[in-house]
Amino acid sequence: MSKKKKELYRLEAKIITLFKNRTNAVLNYKQIASSLDIEDTKGRNNIIRILNTLHSKERLKSSKRGQYQYNSASLELVTTSLIIIPSGKGVVKIDGYEDELIVPRKFLNKALHGDTVEISLHRKNKKVEAHVETIVERTKKEYVGVFERHKDFGFVLCRNGRMYTDLFIQREDFKDFKDGEKVVALFKEWEDKRDSPSGTIIKSLGLPGEKETEIHAILHDYGLPYEFPEETEAAAAKINTTLDKKEIKKRRDFRDVLTFTIDPVTAKDFDDALSFKVLPKGLFEVGIHIADVSYYVIPNTLLDQEAYDRATSVYLVDRVVPMLPEVLSNGLCSLRPKEEKFTFSAVFVLDKNGTVYDEWYGRTVINSDYRFAYEEVQNILENEAAHVDASVSLTGKPYDIPESVFKAINTLDSQAKKLRSQRMKEGAISFDRVEVNFHLDDENNPESVYFKTSKDAHKLIEEFMLLANKKVAGFVNKIQPTPPFVYRIHDNPDEQKLFNLKQTIAPFGYTFNPGKKNVSSEINGLLVACNGKREQNLIDTLTLRCMSKAKYSTENIGHYGLAFSHYTHFTSPIRRYPDVMVHRLLQTYLDKKAMPSKDTIEEACQHASQREQLATRAERDSIKYMQMIFMEDKVGQHFEGVISGVTDRGLYVELVENKCEGMIRVIDIKGDLYHYDDRQHAFIGERTKKVYQLGDTITIKVKKVNVLRRFLDFVPV
């Protein structure tokens, strides 16, 4: 865009803002020029030209020649949330429109990512675009960036792709903060006549590039606190850690029943345990015992408010940011072995086929006999022996387990497989995604990459947790009249996205028919077909993008991905606030007490869903950052990769060896002039006709690693 056009766009935005602030005023070009401090002839002529344009677009109305007024009646106004994409444009999702609508940069009207805005809809070249009319609410208050200090002023340079402007900092608002520091700045205001919003620096995170600085920057970017307020820690420390004898008598006692936990090797908070008991007539009693967080975290207390605000624990590569203070999460509520603990339980009587004959819910007391790692249980299952090898043992030494425990693990495994098989028959979708993990050194720097896959030991725990979540939701739903409850819901996938998926995966040689009645079987067929192939991670990701986002709601629409008509989250109250809510609500209904407000629960559901999304994004950024550190010393090295995305700017390539993704810019594809073909998801050479297409295997060389911007540059070999 030329400099002249940019000036006209800025002027147009100022004129629109002027009219919007004075909606009843009738103004001529002279009054507008005076308001905008424009005195030259050229500027006045530009005003006249813009007024004529706005009148032709019906943004302004005119009752008399040369006199203009804001035409608010012609606009369709909608309140929604604004999303800023990396290009600096905005997008909004509006009911009645299948696709997201674009908000051009010049019509953002100083709105920022996440703001609640009132927009108007305008038709342009047969397309509808949105313009921000007013900012209803600023949602984000703190911004992370690098401080650029001058003598009497400064700027916080925000490198976040969703923040398209820097923050202007006056001398009195940056005090002793140093040039080049990564800081947290508080948004103050964005005055009409200023090009940048103003802010004040409240905290230094350290120097850019240092790991602690960057990790804390990620958390701050998403508004995720990594420290507890002193008063919250103090409140947690005051909790009585001794189990009350009167309370024990009120609970069902499982202390003498075989009970154990199965968790990751590195786990510190054990919020679920399984008990197993053989019953007559070929039946089994399986107890799913969950940490009774709601017994200790009382509504309307400091602890409860902090847990509500956080809503979830955040799992970064090198640390966990817990929802609850450590005294609760790793101590009092954690179901550690050989310790009596209060739990909230779902107890089922099943036969060998996994059929549920009876169910019971209520508060319990347990004493876990064993703490197993997933690897230990997997070792037992694979070897079909009551023995744990030294290579996977938590102690580093081999050991034997009692025959009763061996039989319990095998029976639970058998039942889990039957439960899973039944779910799949009913239409559940199986995403056995490969997760990227890092082996860290003593300073928590990534030494190597490994891939975490879900094995039978993981699926054993997963199936019984799913059973508990499903049955609890079903139990509450049967109460009449149906009380308000926290459901975990998952809507049907987007049909258009499924058809786009069909076209996208065609270059890989896969067939996919989203028009079939049983779409879930088509999805499962695709996921099975690509399992173990180099493109598996890519296709899993593309398929996931077609899915709706799971969320919390009081309106039960079922869970599409799991093929459950009723589903909730009951099994992880140490790390998820909705589970705490579910425990409280379930106890309320077991006690037949008055129903709480549905509106209050729905508000909490929406809050928890939003916090969950933020935590997920922070976790992804953490992985991306660690990948950059891991790749930093590999500039010049060659790797095999798969083309995972094609845009007009170049090719995205996912490395087979470590799943790191980088970009080959089109200018770095030598030997020909390459043109982008969006229909084929490819770049095609003008002379050679050589094709770089989505799904192709390619050898690349690492050209550049930008740790701060979390970006990898590749060149083809």
C-alpha cells in the first residue's frame, strides 16, 4: 500500500470515529477539518473526497448538500469477541455465517485481541466483512514485550502475533526498568488521536532468551499466574492434615480393600485410585476413588476463589503450574501409598464382560496399597508375570507383586478392553496421537526428544475414568426433575471442514467419505490407516481441527467424540475446577438438598472452558519453545520431513525424527520460479513443472532458528 493510501485510510478512520462519537451531530467538511486540526487545502480536499465515499457506502447520510450525519440505522450491529490473526487482521464468528468474517486492519477501531466488540456488517464484492463500531469491554489488561527505553518515553514492543501495536510508556510509568528487558506492561488507555495505546510497566521478567524469562512470559501472555498469593498459601497451611474420626465414620470404608494408583513416573499428585474385589457368581467390584478436594476446599473461601480463578493446572514441558497450593495438590489430597485419604468414589459391580450390574456414589476413605507407574503395569501385562523388571521399576530394582494384585491388574485390563471395544462399536473416535516429550538435563534443557504413545496400561486407567465420568453424569440426569449439572459436551464435527479434510489428505493416497451416515467410522478408518506412518501426526492434527472443541456446559448435548449421551468430569479435582463443582453438586443431590442456580453454574462452566483453552495454548507454546532450544545447535544439519502445510508464503515441514515444524520460504526454493496452487496444496515450478505438495517427503537443511520468535527456517536440499 502506498504512503498516500495509508494516509487516506488513517484519515477515514478518524472521520468515522468522529461521527460515531457525535452520532446526532450534522457536520460539514469545515467543522470536521477544525475538529481534526487540518488547516491545509490538500487535507480539506481529502476530507471532502472521503465524505463522498462514506456517503456512497451509506456509512453517512445527508439531508442537505455538504451536511453529513452518522447513519447508524443502516448498520447491522452484533456483539461478539474479536480474534486477531498473525497478519494483523481481525476475525469474528457470527451466528448465521458459516465462515469467520474478516475485520480489515483499518476497521479494527483500536480493538485488540479478545476484546468484546460491537461490529457492523458490510457487503463488499459479494463478500461480507465486519467493522468494529465500539469496544464493549477490554478483556486483556497485561501485555508482555521488550522494553525500548528513550530519554523521556519508551515503548514495550510486543512480539505476540495477536498484538499488532506497541505500548507507549511515559517517563513516570517506566521508573527504573532497563532498556532491553522483557517486561509486563499494564494497558492504560488508547486515546483517539494516538497511534499507540499507553501503558505502565509493572514487572520485569528478565532478559529475553533466558529460559525462566521465556517460560514466565508464556504464562503472563495467557494470564496464567505461576505463584500463589501469600494469603492463599497461608490458608492452605492452616488446614488440619489429620483425618477427623467422626468424618471417617460417615464414610464408606475401603481401607481393607486392595487399592492402587497408576500414574506417570514423574507424577506428584495422585488424584485417582482403583480398588478391586472379587465377588461371588463371577462378579467383581471396582472402585474408582477420587481425591476429595471438595472436603477441604470450601465454597466462598480464599482457596476456593483462587482455584476457581485458575480453573485448571497448567502442564508446561519443564514444570507444572498447579490449580491448588502444593500442600493440597501434592500432599493432603494426593492418594499416596500407605496413607489414609478421604475420597469421593464411584463403585461398580461388573461381570467379566464389563457389564455394569450395580453402581454406588459417595464419600469414602481409602488406604492405597501400591503406587505403580504406567511402565511397570505395562511390563506386567506384556510379560504376563507377577514381576516388574529393573528397567522400568520406580526403585530401579526388580521386584515381584502378590498374585492377588497380578490377577486384579489382568482382570481390570481385560474389562477395560471390553469397555473400549463397546465404545468403539457405539461410534467413539479413537485418537491415539503421538505426543512429543523431552528428556531434560539437570537444568531442564531438552537433551533429546521421545514420543509418548498410549499403551494398554494407559488405556486401563482411561477406560475406568471414562466409565466413572459417564455413569456419574447419567446418574444425575435420571434425577427428576433433572437438576442443573456440569456436563462435558462435544458437538458434531463441522461438515465443511470434513469435506476440506477429504481434499487435503488426497495427496497422501487416503480415501475419506464424510458424506456417509456413520461419519465416526470413516474418521476411525482414516486414523487406523495412517497409524504408524510418517504422516500420522499430520493427519491426526488435520482431523482434530475438524472436530468441535469440547467444553463445559449445563446444557447437555452429549459427547460426540466419546459417543456418550451423558458425560462429565469427575475424576481429576486436583487439577480441574469443574471436577470440584461436580463433586459438590453430586453430594448435594445425594443428600437431596435444594438445587443451586443454573445460571451461576453455567457462568462457572464458561469461565472454566475459557481458562482451559488458555492453558492449552500456553502448553503448546512451551513445547514450541523447547523445540527451538533443542534445534538451536542444529543449524546446517539435514533432516527428513513431511510437507505439513502449504501457504502462499511457502511450505511448512514437519521433521520425521523429532516432529519439529519449520518453514521453507518460497524465496528459498531455488532452480525455478515457483507458483502457489491452492487447489492442489502445492508449489509448481514454472519451467521445470516440479511439484512440492502437501504430504510429500522432503529433505531439508536447517537454515535459521529464532528462539525468541519460536520459528524455524528450512531450505530444501
